[in-house]
Amino acid sequence: MGVPKKRITSSTRAQRRKHLRLKPINLIACPKCGQQTKPHQVCRFCGFYKGKEVVNVLARLDKKERKAREKNIKETEKETQAPKQPEA
């Protein structure tokens, strides 16, 4: 069995391990609903990807949950779409 010739100092050990830390997840706002999602992934909240509905999220919910989610989606769409002001 091999035996180390020299003691590994704490700074050397730390320099070797410095890339092993956890990195924060990169999140972006969904353009449809505004929820935080991973980039290049289907939104879990509205089911849209690149402006198209890929997954029907509301079909999997109960009636009560579906109504609440639909109301939430409508509110967020109103917030994201700024009212158009007439040009003078």
C-alpha cells in the first residue's frame, strides 16, 4: 500500500477541491407566464416552449386547481403585456 512522502497542507487540499463546490442554478423568466424556469426547458407552470404549447399542464390538474391556475395565468399575462398607448 502506498504511503504519502509528504504531508498535504490544508491550502493545497483546498486548491484541489475548489472546483467541487455547488454552483447556483441558472434560471430565466418564462416569456409566457413569468415564472422562473431553466433555460432550454419546457415551463413546468404553463407548458410553453419557444412560444408554442408543448405540454398541456392544465389537463393533469383537478378542477379546483385548474381554475386557480387559469386565473393565475390570466393575471400574469395582463401584467406582462403592457397596455398600448395611442400615438399622438
